[in-house]
Amino acid sequence: MRKPIIQLAALAIASALIYALALVWRYSLIEWWSVPHQTIAKISNHDPFAAVTYVLALSALFLLYALACRIVQRNSSAAMWRVAMAGAIAFNVILLWLYPVDAADIFDNIIHGRMQAYYAANPFYQTAIEFEQDRFFKYVAWEYFPSAYGPGWEWIAANVARAAGEDVVANVIAFKLVGVFAYAATTALIAMTLRQHARGRALYGALFFAWNPMVLYATVGNGHNDVVMVLFIALGFYFHACRRFTFAALALTAGALIKFIPVLLLPIILVAALKQLRAWRARVTFGASTLAACALLVAIAYAPFWRGGDVLGIARRSDLFTTSLPALIQVSLEPSVGESFSARLAIGVALVLLGAWIVRQMRVLWRRKDVPWNVTARAGASILLFYLLVSCLWFQPWYTIWSLALIALLPEQTLTRGALVLSFVATWKMPLFEFLLVPAPPLPPRAWREWRITPGVLGAAWAFCVYPFFNKTVRRINETRVTRHRETSQSGANQNSADSALGG
């Protein structure tokens, strides 16, 4: 038993050294905090060695992570739990001190929190450009846009900004710690769910999420708030596994008040719940009461911010396309039908395909005699992966963590491997864009960029996910041909027997 523990500890130490030496030591928050809008490319002055180091470091981290997952699949003693969690703690402590090199989102979150905490402003209607006097303004990337998140997140941002005060490093660390708390709580919920329903996979599921390099790099390394939304997804499916369906729907609604994505999962939670209720009166009562409770939660959350108009920011989101299938559709059609119509058409195609996939998952659940919790989790993970690969308009690497809390609940399968491939290849976007295709301004035409970056980032994940369907289709065609050949041969043999009998 000691050998697997030593192996896991060695993998944790090796991973911690890579995080420290390849990332934090080169791009330290303590060293670079006073310089806004820094990236790996800018800090390294577009040195190709920096890109190579980044790619090798992330590749090594994913390899070590895969080996760790293999080890804990076969061993889940208390000592293994301690080593796994000690590794996760070490990774978080190290990455807290990484400058947010892949996006300035954490600084936008800080300024929106400060707008409420110090200026009594409304981040859904007012923008950072109105507060140029604030010391954090120079760090902001989206100064002309209101908040892209929900009221739940803006409430968190306001309180964290108020507590962090005026120091830049203190604010960055404080907002990162929000992500660390959500990360830890999500890991705990995964472990709790599996301990109750699939105890042998509890450590594997916890490590699958907690050691994933993209989860760590995006959450504690760069301070993205997506993990807070993921926490509510994990909470919703924990309640679902406990058959507390109204609480599950409320948890997903609360997650949508951080970022809208959990709304995509509400239909399958409701279908799974309705399937457990045999009487139509009970189904109607449950559906009406649950939807009313979710609507009330949304109303309470938005009430302090509501001033009319497009509080959800739908109009702003409809203009954003990058690194996605809809982006390829839009830039391909734009020369012939114009920017506005091509955007509407791309959005329409994306919504229709996503709606069809969600309906398909609902039908699969409804046709089952029983709907186990893990089947619903698989349907939810499938919807999130489909959205990322097919229907997402504006794809960013850190979005790949959305499905991982659900994937962690499932045994290893094609869906699991597809999610891991996606989270790994998403790391290629930065070096592909900033070092290979666009090393310096001016930027080449958007169509030129999209037709190189999108296949470069998502192509491998598309191929990996499509291959099983292609392979299954080919196998069915071959089986059909063999069956028809046997039927033809059997028919010919029967005919020959009949002819022989007549001749005799």
C-alpha cells in the first residue's frame, strides 16, 4: 500500500514544482502587480522560449494529473486522501501568487465591486469608464461595458472589494480566495455525493476535479469566477442525488445568478424529478411550486439592481464571437449577407442545435423506467460539453471547467476523456494566438484569425468527440451488411434445398 502513496506524493511534488518554477516564478504577482494588462507574451517580450515553456509545463501537468487519477482509481485509503488533499492545498498556495496572465477579468470584477461598495453605483447600468479616478481603473479591460454576470456575483464582488480595501495585491488575493473557497466546496460536494452513492470512486472524483490543471490555473491562478457557478452546479446535483429536487432546482437557479449557464441544466433536473412522481397531480404541484420558488429567487436577487432595460446584457453578448463554431459561421457569411444578419443566423443555428440536444437528453431520461442520479449527471455533462463545442459564441479556455464537477461524478468513459481532451487543448489558445498567429499588431482580419485559431484550439476535441459516433455508425453499417449477407446466403441455401427436393 505504501508504494501508491509514495507515487502519488511524488506526482504532487513534481506538479507543485512545475506550478512554482514554470508559472509563478516567471510571472509573479508580487513582481508585476503594478503593471496593468500583462500577459505571458508581454512579460516575456514575445520570447518563443516562454511559449515553449508554457506548453511543456501544461502538458507535463496534465500528464502527471492523468497518472494521479490512475493511481487513486485503484487505491483510496485514508493516507491516499491525505496526500491528495495536501497536494491540492499546495497547488493553491503556490498559484495564489501568480499574476493573472491570461485575462484581466479579475480586475473588472474588482472595479465592479468597488463601484457598488464605494460609489453606490449599479454595475448593470453603469460602466467602469465613469470612474476613471479610481486607482483600479487602469487595470480594467472592459471599461465601456456593464457587468456580464448575475446579481449573485455582483453581491459577492461588492462585499469582497469592501473588505479588501485599497491595496491592489490584497484585492487580487481576496478575489482569488473566493475562488479557492468555491473550489474547495465543490471538491467536498463531489466527495460527499460519491461517498453516499459510489463510495469506491469518491477519492477519484475529488482528485479528478481538484488536481485538474485547467481548474487550478483558471481559478486560483487567474482568478476567474466560473468556479463559483460550478459550485452551485455541484450543489444542485448533490441535492438531486439525495432526491431533494426542489433544492436542486434552486441551487441551479442560484448558480445562474452568478453566470447563466446552469439554466441549461434545469430542464433535465425537472424531467428527472417528474419521472419519480407517478401521479399527474403530484407532478403539476411539484412543477408549479418549484418554478415559482426559482422565479421568486431570481426576483429577489435582481430587485436591488433593477432599473428596466436589458439588465441581462443579452444585447452585448449577441455581438461577441470568438474561437467557436458560430464564430466560423458568422465570419464566413458576413461578406455575403452583412455583419448583422450573419450574426443573427449564427446565433439562430447555435440555439437550434443546443435546444435539439437538450430535448434529446430530456427524451432519453423520460423514456427510462427509472432515472438514477448518475444518468442525470451524465446528461448534464453532455449538455455542457455540447454547448462548449457547438453552440458557445464566445469560447475561452477557462469555460472548460464548467462540466468537470459533473464529469467527476461519473466512471471513466468516452465523455470523461472528451472533457479532459477539451480542457487540455483549450490551453493552446494563448500560445497559438499570441505567439504563432498574432505575435504583434496590427491584427490580421478576423476571418483569417478565426479559421486558424478555432480549428487549432477545438479541432482535436471535435475529432475526439465525433470519432465514437463515426465508429459506431461504421460498425452498424458493417453489421447490417453481414446480416444481409447471411440472410441472402441462407435464402440461397434454402432455395437450393427446395430445388433438390423437387428434383428428387
